[in-house]
Amino acid sequence: MDIDGEDVSRRLHVKFVTKLDSPFKVPVNSVAIPSNVTRLGLSSIVNSIIESENPEWKTEPFDFLIDGELIRMSLEEFLLAKGISAERTLEIEYIRAVTPRKEEEPSLHDDWVSAVNGSSPRFILTGCYDGLGRVWSSAGSCSHILEGHSGAISSVALVNSNDAETVTVATASKDRTLRLFKFDPAESVDSTTKVRAYKILRGHKASVQSVSAQKSGNMVCSSSWDCTINLWNTNESTSEGESVSVKKRKGNNQAEESQSEGEAVTSLVGHTQCVSSVVWPEHDVIYSSSWDHSVRRWDVETGKDSLNLFCGKALNTVDVGGESSALIAAGGSDPILRVWDPRKPGTSAPVFQFSSHSSWISACKWHKSSWFHLLSASYDGKIMLWDLRTAVMTKHTHSFPL
């Protein structure tokens, strides 16, 4: 099989294999292909083979792996770089390629958008410098406004499970407080519903920078410019360590509303500068990043940090995921996105360093269901999608001016 424009002076014998179901499978036979074929050429070959078996086949883009690593250069260059012999029949696995999503209509805000959470398939949460949280049922359609903060919202988090009838969310603000809201996402979206918090969480002495929820939804943790991490109960009733101040308000044709005020159950102390980001991936484990150049892992029960990773740069963001949900990704005041594997004993050096950004990194997030994919956002105005199987940036998902 010849590929137009390819130098076919040297050919390699390969077998294409896949874990995909029919009609994506091709016969596992050896075929001869040009040695300098690229991913695009390999995709054309596989599509041609499938089409010969299924005339109604529509062209599909594929990615290709040899020994678990993605091919991101010509096949000949890949084999040379990896020291793989071209004398044997190569087994090449193909998977469906990640295709870029189309940009929808923008959802406009009255000020800078400072926080976004898309963890629910039913809606998107945003926080804004106008002090309001917003719930978007679709692009441009704001179903709920979360009101009450007197300062910019810096972080938003979904507290309970995605399939709950009534959703609970937490907002963190530069007004030094957090607020907990409940709403029904299935309510009619013909008009925007204003929602007041059922609980206000007070105790931080400076701007609250980040909020994350325990998987059970019983607690949230928050980080602040006061160098602490606070843990809070999310229940509506009073519990030990909390005080309640009931506030009631009557509006036109509105019933009375009450709000309770909660105090922190405990504080995690150890960082020496702003704690910029927190995540709560396991029931008893919290991770934090700080401007003191460290990532720390905290034991919730003891309140002690069990891991300290230093990188020499002020950090803005941290997330935990990847293989076995054990890899730590963080970024900050340089263009490098760092990934650590704490399972490797005796070393605190990152196992990956991605450096295609041209400015500070503001956020990072692991893919929920893929061990290999990691997103990063930067003040260079770009969001990048990384694949650990290539250790190179695979796709610019968006690029926009700041």
C-alpha cells in the first residue's frame, strides 16, 4: 500500500492491533508500509483497511502506540529514538484520536471570571469579580445566581454527588469567607433564580484562595493568604466547634430566609506563605500548594503533613490524578508544569516537566478517566492538553488574548 508523496524506498512490516470493538478492528495481518510514514499516514492506512471491509465506513482519526508510547514523529525516527529494531514485524496499537471540541457561544459576565468548575455534566459553575457565583445550564443560559459575597469569588467547588436532586456548592471569596448554597438544577431555566447561602463560613484572616470538598460531601477545606488550611462541616445543623448566628431577611413577597454561620473544625498549619490551592482526593488526605515553593500532603486525622515537595518557585495550583490517582501536578511562577510520583522512594525530583508555556501557570487539572491526560492554563493565554505517553504537549485546546 503506497501513500502519495511518501518515499517508499524502505518498507517496514507491521501489524495493527486495537482494543476497540467492531467496526474499528482490522485483520491482524502483517502489512508493508513506508518507513517514513507519520501519524497522519498511519491513520490513512488503517482507515483504508477498515473501509475495504466496510464500504460505508466514515474516516476516523487515530493515534498510534508502540510499547505504550504515542508516535509523534515519523515511524523511522520513532524507532531510532527508542532503539527499536526495524528488522522484526512491529505491533502498532491504534486508538481513537482526541479531537478538538467546537467553541460554543460565550457565557458573558459583568466582570473578570475568576473561577470555573465543570465537574458536573449537568451545569457549569463560575465565580466572578463582581462577587457572584453563576450556574450555567448551557452556553449563555444562566439558571442560578449565587449571591451574598462582598468581594470577588476566587474558587468554586461542587460539594455533593453529581446525581443528587439538590446540589450543594461552596464558594470562596476575597471577603475572607466561604458560603454554602443549595439549588435544584432541574428548575425551569426560563428565568434566572437568585440563591442565598444557607451557611456562611468565617474564620480566615485574609482572602480565601481555594476550596475543595471531601468526596462524601460532609466537609470542605479552604486555603487562604493567611497561610492556613481550614476544614469546615457542610451540614445545615449546628455541631461541635460551630456557632450559629441566625439572620433573617424579608423581601417583597418572599418568605423569611435564615443563614447559619460556621466556624472551622480544625486548621492545618505549616505553610509560611499564601496557600494558593487545595485538593481533597481521598477521605483522609489533602494536598496543598503554596507561594512558599512547596506542595504538601496532609493527614486529616492527625493534622500533620506527611509529604513535602519543594521546587524553588511560588506555586499557584495543584491537582492529584494520573496513574492510580497518585501523581501530583503543580505549576506556578515559571512556565514549567511539574509532575511528581510520590510512590518513588528516595527522590523529590519531578518525573515530568512540561515547558511549552511562555508565562506563569495558573491552573492544572487531571483527566477524570484517563491516566495520561493533563490540562494546564497559563497567563500566556493558552490552555494546553498534555499526554504523559509522549511527554510532549499534544494539543492547544484554546488560545486567547489576555
